[in-house]
Amino acid sequence: MTFSPFRIQIYIGEGCNNLPLISLFEKEGFKIQKCELQSQENDWKYEFSPDIIILIPGKSQISGSDLKSISQSLDGSSDFPFIVVSEESNSKEASQYFNLGALDYLTLPKDDEYLRTFFRTRLSTVRRFQEKDRLINRLLEANGQLEILAATDVLTGLINRRKMFDICEQEIIRFHRNKNPFCVMMSDIDHFKIINDQYGHAAGDYILVEYSKIHKKNSRRLDRIARWGGEEFLTLLPETDLEGGGILAEKLRQKIESHPYFYNDKEIKVTASFGIAEFDEMSEIDQCIQVADTRLYQAKNSGRNKVVIEDDKTILKK
């Protein structure tokens, strides 16, 4: 493991010097960057990336807002670790700094051995907490990625069936709260088995990916699309009644039919069929999906490339 020297940002107030302390830091191999507290009105932004701040206030008065500005200038947070160094013992001042979040309050003079031990101990503690925070952040990021992967269809990048059920449950909660209608739309690529048999499964995968892109491009931001299985897709249409769902589906049907699909320089004709159902507060989401699925198969059994929004009654034809 490569050793990285401790890095200290020192803010020096009015009427104080403390060069012996700074000399000690330099002898210990610490990396130091100094700044006068009087320059606090400046926009402090450094690439120094210190482990800790040391404040030597002297006669300068430091407020909580000053400390927040210093901290945020270094890493964007408002709680960067800092130690206050004073040349006089002052319990009231010490209490004020501890209330502002100081890691420690050190009164000088102290012998060099004490100071070496004090600062190495404090800096080592800070480093351990920083490393722990980094590990936690990496774990959270990794867990977030795993959650995304667990909820995503690998081929199309759409959400999967499990994630869609979770989203539908949230939509039902909103439905019961504000009574805004919503629909589910089942869609299926027509004659997909023939495409696989005639052009190969790689061509079939290409069609699934292209279909997904067209579907997303021609959907609203609030719509959620899932690959339901094979060549079937389920779309949640929030704040949409049955008629509105039929209009959206017909628009999508036309886009899919008119889009050119070429694989290995061969054009493949692609159409899709659709079934729509509006959620009813007396039913469950799986029942609503089943109704949409039944209407999808009515569209397929009556010639395909159609949108069915009501059982055996209303079919929006091409």
C-alpha cells in the first residue's frame, strides 16, 4: 500500500504566528497549505484536498457561517473535520468551537513529542473515517448498480416484469389518493417466430431492440415500458383513460409499422398488435393486465397490426 503524507490546511488568524508548530509539521513530512483567515471573503477553492483543517484564530472571530464556508470550499460539505489551536486556555472559547463541530481544541505550548503524538493520532483517526466513508459509498454505488441490473432487461434496457409490478403498485396508491385514471397496454410483435426462423435469432434480437427504441421515443415521459417476456411488452400509461390509451397505442402502432428495419442488408417488415385496459378500483392490477392481454389476443386473432380497447367492440384499424 502506497503511503500518502498527511495533508493539512491551516487557517491563521490575526496576531498569531505559530511558526514552530508549522515547522514541526514540515519536519514530520506533512503537506501544508496556509491561508490567512482575513481572506475568508474570497472564493476559497483548492485542489489541495487536505485531510483536516487546523484553525489558529488568534484575535480573529470565527463564526459558524465562516466554518461552513471554509468546509464547503474544500469538499462541498458543511462538516469538514477541523482542530482549533489556541495560545491561551479558554474554556468558553473551547465550548463554542466544540458546539460548532470541532474535532479537538488544543492549547499551546506543548512539547514536540506531545504534538507529534496528538496530530498523528487525530490525523490517523480522520483517515480511517475517510476510508470507511469511501468504502460505504462504493458499497452503496455497487448496490445501486445491482438494483438497476436486477430491475432491467439486459437486451432492451427496459425495466423487467418484477420492476413493473412494483411501479404499478405505486400507481395504484396514487390512483386511490387522487382518482386519476391509468391504463395498461399490452403489445406484441406480430409473427415474431417467423422473423426468428427466417432471419435468425440475432435478427430477432435486433428487432426487439429497435422496437424498444421506437416505443420509448414515441412515449410520454411519465409512461413506463417493460419487456414482459419474449416479444411481449407492457406499458403503464398514468393519468390516461381508455380512449386516451387507444390514441397513444394507435400512434405507436403506426410508428412501428412505418419504421424501416434492416438486418444484414435485408429489410424486415415489422408490425405490432395492442390491447388496452383501464384500471378499475374494484379490481387488482394482475386482473387489469389480464384484460389487456385478452384484448391483445383479440387484435392478433382478428388480423394483427391493430389496437383493441374494448372486448370485441372497438378496434382501431390501420
